[in-house]
Amino acid sequence: MTMPHFRLFSYQTSCPVLGLLMLLIALVSCEGNTRLEWSLENQSSSELTVVHKSWDYAGLPPETRLVPAGTTMLLGANDVLGGQPNAWAPASFIDTLFIYDDSGALSSKNWMETDAWVIRTEELNKVPANWLHRYTLTVDDGDF
């Protein structure tokens, strides 16, 4: 009597298993992304001059933007590798933020204080983890 011959690895069984294994490795190895966007909402009666810079652009000069009265303007955005569901304090990624009204008065709003910002967090994707954190600083006439 002869022993039956078993093939441990055959083309029919190894291809689907190998494909699933490669897919699993690809999904697990994706780190995801966290996007940080910061905006200024101008509820004052004048156009504002905003000078700002992110920590990521340490070698570049600050950027200057004009924000018309009654508008909200996106000032900047950073993408950080890895999906982070918890929002960071704005002072951890914004280096410079000066806000002047049309008379040249500097805003007294403390942008470094996290409570001064409205922070909205949105999960864009579960796998890989992608999160969006929107930070909005509102300035009105009483802040000058």
C-alpha cells in the first residue's frame, strides 16, 4: 500500500492566501494622515492684516494676508504623518500670529490660548486613519 501524496503548498491554495497576506500587510503598514487647518474669522468692521507662520516653515519668513470684514480665510494647513484623533493646541504648530485692524492696532486676542479657538475634528477615513482638525479664531471689534 502506498501513502497518499499531499501537497502542502499548491498554486490553488497559496495564491489567495498570499494575496490576502499582502493586502493585510499593506493595510497595517499605512500610517494615515492628520491635517491641521487654521482660519481667521473676521467679525470686525474693518479689513484685517494677518501675519502668520507655522512651526514647519522655520526657514521661511511669515506670510501676510488681508482678511476682509465679514469673511473667514484659511491661513494655513499642515499635514502630519499618522492619524491622530485628538486635536493639538494651536500654539504647538503656529509660530507667529499677529492681527492688525485697518488703523494699525494690534489685536489683544490671545491666540496661544486653546480656548480662544473653535476646534472641529472630523474622521475622514478609518483605515488608514485620516483625521482633519479645523481651528478657527474669531476676531471682532472688541479685540482691538
